Amino acid sequence: MTLQHYSGARQSVVFAPCFGAAFRTPLGALLAGALLGAAPLAMAADDAPAPTWKLSGFGTVGAVHSDNRTADFTASVLRADGAGRTHSWSADVDSRLGAQLDLGMGPWSAVLQVVSEQRLDGSYRPEVEWANIKYQLTPELAIRAGRIALPVFLAAEYRKVGYALPWVRTPVDVYGTLPISASDGIDATWRWNTGPVHHATQVLAGHTNRNLANGLKIRAGDLRGVSHSIEYGALSARLTGFKGRLTTGIGQELFAVLPMFGAAGTAMGERYAIADKPVSMVSAGATYDPGAWFITGELGRTRTDSLLGNGTSMYIGAGWRQGAFTPYAGYAQVRADVPLFDPGLPVTGLPPQLAGAAMQINGGINTFLATIPEQSTWTAGMRWDFAPDIALKLQMDRVQPRSGSRGTLINDRADFRSGRTFGIASVALDFVF
């Protein structure tokens, strides 16, 4: 069984009850109109191909234990809680259910993917992950419009399909630097060959606007990027770069009062406020998978010019397939490329009331800076494909946040200490159908 076999599940997804909510969203309604309207047009022509439909699914039932009770371990910062502080054992870290509806009709096709997983408000309300229409202009060139997966990292198109991954989850140190996985817009993909090497060059433009929780929103506009993938025998690789402009309300209470501290406060606000700030990311990755074993690795660099910081991340992992069993191991790390402490506003000479306020603001800024991840993770695990389309995984991680950062953890308590290594134990049952 190869990684290509695992990743074949990336086109799969799950349960019909999701679609009622999905079609009530603007993107879902647009796609529904396309699905319902296209079929009569196709049947109007005698030589038009009959539309083909496919409903498929994926899911993960997981449980995670952390021996760090001062913060929560989770797979994404866009979660309400996880394992550690909130729960010694948590099913929320990896558990999810998804559904995918595909329509094909000659050169036209459409896809709707809905995923239910824990959100920042703690609910499992289903969310539209993909909703796009594709037209195959030529055998080599296709264009799409709608909600499309951001082509960042090797597993961009199947990062939420646990069965398609050799490990329990994508490496949090790397994939956690980009918690948003899709954008609304257009893209074009050109597939071409140079001898035995297969290429796919993708260009995209779009935006994303997400409601997180309690009125907090994140908006990334003017997203533009290019991604190039190659396949050559057992080798596959991807190189991606994109940029955009980012706006979110994180820290806005602090930034609102900074101008009252004069030039120093204004400069701090301009440096850290997340308001129409340029954001960019470059990633490169490769996998070599001859069948009996595999090795894979990725490197990414993120720049935000804001309170969210800049960082460099990487991982390398390998596995050895022995029948239905695949033992694997890996190492990942993320490094902050900005200082995680700022002396902040000068308090000398300020009136006592303003000095106290300045100290509180400085503390708040440094609390936010400590959320810029810097950590390393060692991983070892076993995958058991004990039945068709079902895999059981056991995984152990040793995680160490450092340099004053809380790493990729959330909900840290006041007594959390950066630099302490802690253990994560995970069990996950992945399935596709």
C-alpha cells in the first residue's frame, strides 16, 4: 500500500444530513443552482453526456491524551479546547466527519465538500470546505471558480482526510502555521510533461472571510499565488508561494488605546495591528514512495508583518510497510523569526495612572507574542490497515515549546512554562467510503 493509495481518499467525503445546512450558505446555493440547472441543459442536446453523481465520505474517531495540564494540545488554533488543561483525554483534537458530492457532465464538473469538526465556539456545526465548478478547457488546461483548497503543502487537498495520511494528523508544527485551508476565488491548472516527468502548474486568486467566534472574524483579501507540482516515478514534489492582505480583530482592544501614548504608542500599533497587513507564505515539499517504504519532508516560511509574527517550519518523516502494518517516525519544528518579547511602551516619566496602563498594555502585547509558535516534536507511531478503507493508528509525540513561546498549544494557564517537554498519546480510527 503506497502513499498514493492513501491520498486517493482525498476525493472522498461523508454524511447527507450536512447538505441541508451547506446549501443554505451562498456558496452552497450557487453550487446547488449549478447542479440543478446544468442537468436539463445537458439533456437538451442529444449527444450530451449523461450527468454522473457520486456521494462519498471520510471520517476520524480519535482520542488524545496530554500529560501537560497547563495548556491544551490541539491540531489547530481554531479550536475551543483540546487535550491537557480542559480534558485529560479529548475526542475533539482529531475527530471529524465529512461529506463530498461530485457531479460530472462532459467537460463540466462540480464538487461540494462539507466538514464537521470542532470549531472555535466549541460546536460541530458543519462548514463548507469546498464548493466549486470546474471546466476542462483542454485535456491539459482546467479552470475552477468557487471555494477551492489553498495549494499549500503536499497534503493541501486531503489534510482533513485522516485515512489519506500515514500518521494521525498532519504535523502541527508545519500545517498549524496555516489554519485556513481554502479560499473563495478562481484558479487555473495546466498539466504538462517533460519526458517522464509530469508537471502541474496552478495559479490562483481569491479571498477568505471567516467568522471565528464571539464576533471575531478573519479576512484575507487579494490572495494570489502559484503552485507547481511534479511526479516522476516514486517521487512527487510541490513548490508554492502566495501573498495577500490580512485583517482580524485579534488584539484590537490594545491597539485602540495605543495612540494616547504618543509616537511610541502609534509606532507599536502600526507594527502589531492586524489591519490590512501583507501576508505571504512559501512552502516546498517532496515525497519518495517506492511502495515498501516512504520518506517525506516539507519546509515553509510565513510572513505577516503583525502581531501574528513570522516563522519557519519543517518536518521529515518516514515509514516502512509490512503487510497491513506501517510503523513510522518523524521530527518537526517551527521557529519564530521575530522576538517573542517586546519591552513595549516606556513607563519612565509617565503619571502613575498612565504608567499602570502602559504596563498592562506591555503585558498584553507580550502575552500575544508568546502565542507565536516555537517548538519541536518527535513522533513515532503504527498504522494498521485491518480492513478495506479502515485504518487504526496509535501515535506518541514528545513536544517541547521553547524560547518563551507556548508553541502550538492553546488555553494556557498562568503557570504554563515554556521549555518543558510533555507527551501526547493518540489513537485514531480513520475510514473512507
